[in-house]
Amino acid sequence: MKGTRGMLVVFEGLDRSGKSTQCEKLVQTLRNEGERVEHMRFPNRTTPVGQIINNYLTGEIQQEDHVIHLLFSANRWESAQAIENHIKSGTTVIIDRYSYSGCVYSAAKQNKTMDLAWCRHPEEGLPRPDLCLFLDLSSEEAAKRGGFGTERYEKQDLQARVRDLYAEMGQHPEEREDIVVINAGRSIEELQRDILKVVQVSSRQLDTHGRELRRM
Ligand code: 2DT
Ligand code: MG
């Protein structure tokens, strides 16, 4: 990936779909190729907002559905300028979960006044990914992988709704352009090879067309 700016690549998928593993592998591979790469993840639990989110996810505190939704979004806005600066300076940014998680996990709660469209609004204006790699795995397969953990959303019925909502969100005109679905029910090595190919194609397109960073 040469070009003048870095790429913004996002990993999405259910818990246990292999996002963190693949994210780390991609970061390592690109760094080995001599690229400057910044690795981020959301929620970023290290900021004050992120600490509230962490306490919510572990069940230590309760939060009203809309409030926690807006805090997850605020947690991305806290890093928005940094992401943009990295990309402008030629550093590729690879992120484990982003706005798609923000929308689908909240919408999966089935709160009457929080459909996908409502959930997406606070994301408008954030840096838009050049590529969203969706690691697709059924909630049954995800559950088989050593079971879910104990955090708030790690329950199979919610995960099943989350998967359906990812599919629905993939129909949104902008998201449809960005999302590439990767079958995550395969070995780490197979996934890694597939992902690298997709990233290389996307990177070449960016080099050819020299597109500015867009916004959600
Ligand atoms: P991790 O297991 O990846 O740490 O995620 N989530 C995440 C949301 O509900 N909204 C968001 O905006 C983001 C980024 C998904 C912890 C959980 O937080 C959910 C799983
Ligand atoms: Mg998790």
C-alpha cells in the first residue's frame, strides 16, 4: 500500500468470530511489509467514557439504552481526529469493531425508539472505512467455540439478532459498498490469506483512484 494516504480498514462480526486474531495478523503482516500501521479497537476501554462502557459491559452498572448507545458513539468520536490524522500522514488504521457494531448491538435490544436508522445517526461524520471485513459465523458456530463469555451481550439469542442486523445494515447503500463478507467458519490460515487478498485489492483501487477519506 503506497499511495498518499493510509487506508481505514475495519473488522466486524459476532463475538468469537475471530476478529481480534485476524486483526492482529493483518497488522503484523502489513508491518512486516514495511507499512506504518496503527491498531485500534472499540470500545476503547482506556478513556473515561470507555471506563463507563466497560463497567456497563461487565454488569457493574446499568445504563439507559439510548445513553449507552451514545456513549459507544462518543467513544469513537474521541478518536476520530486521531484516526484522520494517521490516515492523512500515510499510516493505515486497522480497527477491531466500529460503527457497525455500534448500530447492530444497540438495535438488537429491540427498544421501540432505537431502530437501525436511529442508531446510525450519531455515527454520521465519523471517518468512513475504505473496507469493512465482516467475519461471518452463525451464532451456533460462535457458541461452539468454547462458549460465550460473561459480558452483557454474550448470549446466543442476542448474537443471532445481531447477525441478522449486520445483514440488514449491509443493505444500506453506503455500507453495501464497504462491506466484504468473509466466511469465518474456516481455519485461521485460510481466513488470513483471504483477508490479505481483499485488502490488497482494495489498496490497489485506492492507489489507482486516489480517493479522499470519506465520512459516514
Ligand atoms: P469487545 O468484545 O470486542 O470488546 O466488544 N459494542 C461494541 C456495542 O454495543 N457498541 C459499540 O459501538 C461497540 C464498538 C459489542 C464488547 C461488546 O461491545 C459491543 C461487544
Ligand atoms: Mg467480546
